[in-house]
Amino acid sequence: MSRKTLEIIEKAEKLSEPLFKIIDNDISLYNQKKVLNAFREHRVATRHFAGTSGYGYDDVGRDTLCNLFATIFGAESAIVSPNIVSGTHALTVALFGLLRPNDVLLCITGAPYDTLREVIGGENIGSLKDYGVKYDEIALKNYEIDFEAIGNYLENNAPKVIMITRSRGYEWRDALSIDDIQKTIDFVRKYNKNAVIMVDNCYGEFIDKLEPTQVGADICVGSLIKNAGGGIAPTGGYIVGKKQWVDQVGYRLTAPSIGMEVGSYNASYMPFYEGLFLAPVTVANAVKGTILATNAFNLMGYDVKPSPNTLPKDVICSIRFNTAEELITFIQGVQYSSPVDSYVTPEPWAMPGYDHEVIMAAGTFVQGASIELSADAPIKEPYIAYLQGGLTYQHFKIALTECIDRICIDNGN
């Protein structure tokens, strides 16, 4: 490593130490105790790890895992299923479970993540639009919730579902904090007490001491190959919230006549339990890596989100590079620093569901797991890379050092 790279990392780590203490001694410790208490309350035992086959009637492993999530999220009910293949799938199942023809879906945090847009408005692909569901969205104002526009809309309209996206997708803004979500929900309830408020919680679990369902959300959705799976869960997603709405989603996931009475998983449930137990510490490692990265790249003169010396609101760090070449060098550096497929050189490609070519680094044990250290970026101006995850802080630090060294070398430093 060049001396300049090592100096950057050393200075960044020193700047990060105050926030590291808050994460380790307060937030992570609190969430670990919360999860441990839920495991004790539900008397988790070895028998809960055994898989089932066929219909999966009386699958105690499945049912107890659902109850664990409900307790940890302060919710009435939960669906936790290996049969949910991604965060987009979990959101799709939830939306189709909640909405009916002529209902209105309102997104109040601007356009949803790229892969959800076709789910909502695609043509002749079985989208919500194809089934007669109407859609409106309210853009952010200066990257923040536009309360005035929301109030004006709700004075004249009564949407069935109001969706809040916690993370930012490919947008140059901070994610929403749990305080932002609570403030938004409280504001919406002044105008509409009956709408189902749904939060896309991807990348946000265990970032704070509370989850959206503990501050007024009716339903909350996420992926198990992100935060909540702790880097151990091999697949799956969750939906938690009020029982009446979770039941509706269950009828969509399986069939209206059976709901969540069925659903087997022949392999062991242990990775889901173990991943959930490890999630508070795994998320803490990722958040500490995010803080280190924002401080390091800020020292190098790059624009970053979240702002340096602030607690992140999800596990993603956004870095704005000067050129496409710098961006690609960085993404490739993340891949070369990975434990899996480190010899692979990622290149931009036309990824399904995206408008521009995308480059992705994902040398992960679980394919595409973004709680593991990974990075991706659309190849378009401004050249922003999205760095996320990190099972261990030590790996994040090593990878970041190597990535910065590559950029310094390419820039002749």
C-alpha cells in the first residue's frame, strides 16, 4: 500500500471512533438484547431447525421464525419464508395482497427502486396496472419528504396503500431515519387514518433501536439476504405488521383458501435463526464500514452520502466519482477484495430492470447478498458508486484500503 493510502485510512478511522462507540455500546448492544430476549420468549430449541416437506402442515420451525420476527419488530404477525426470492418479490407479494382493482397506491418518497417500477406500471406482464390498480407518487423536495405536497394530495384523495421507501436506490440522498419515518406516518394519519402504510425496509433493519412497525407502520417488508439475515440466511424475505394485513399477504403468497397454514422447507431452518441472531452485530459491522468509507473518501475530496461524522441511516455509502473510469476502478477493486470470485473482473452490462448499463461487484457467499460487502453503480453521470454491507469491519477496512490504493495509483499518487 502507498503511504498516502495508509494515512487516509488512519485519519478516517480516528475520525470514526466516536460514532463507532455509539454503534457498539448503544445501538448494537440494544438490538442484540432485543433479539436474544425474543429467542428466549419463544423457547427456540434444536427442534425448530428441522426442515419439512410437502405441505408443511404444523411446521414449528417456520411458525416460530415468523413469531420471532413479529416480536422483534413489535408487530402482531409476520411471514418469514424461504419461498420469497428477493426484496422486490417480498414487496410484490405484499402489494398484490393488499391492493384490489381500482385501489390507489401512493408512494410518498418519489419513484420506488428500479426493479419495482415494472411491478407497478409494466404493460401486459401481470403488473398492478394490468390488474386495474392506480398509482400516484409524490416526489421528494430537495431530497426530503414534501409534507406540503402530501397534505394537498391527501385532502382530495384516499389511497388504499401509502408506501414509504426507507433506502434511496440509485438516488443521491440520505436514507430515511426511523425518526423521519415516524414523523411522516404521524403526518399522514392527520389526513387518513384508514390507509395501509407500508414501509420498504430493505437495508434498514437494526440500524436504529426501533423498526417502522414500532413507530406506526401497518406493514413492513424486507429481504433476508440483506440486514435481517445476518449474512447467514441463504434466501428469503419477510413481511411483518398488523395481522389483518399480513393475513391478506399470506393469501397471495400461497392461496386464498390456505394462507400461511402451509409452506415447507426441506433444508434446515438453522441459517435463518442463526442469521437473525447475528444480524445486530453484522449490521453494526457494515455501518462502521460505511462510516469509515465516508470519512476516507471525504478526506480525498470526493462527495459522499451519508455526510461524514453522521450516523448512517442504512448500510449503504454513496461515493460520487469524477469519471466513469474511476467508478469502474473502484467497483473492480471491491470485487478483487472479495473472499469469493476475487479473480473475476466485473464489467458494465445491460442488467434486466435497469435503464443504463450497471457494473456490480458481488464476491459473496450468498449470491447477490447485499449485507455482504458489495458495490454497484449505473454507468451514467453523475458517476455514483453504491457500496454496501460488510460481514466484518476488518474485511471492510482491508477492501477499502485496497480500493483507495488503486484509485490513488490510477491518479498518479
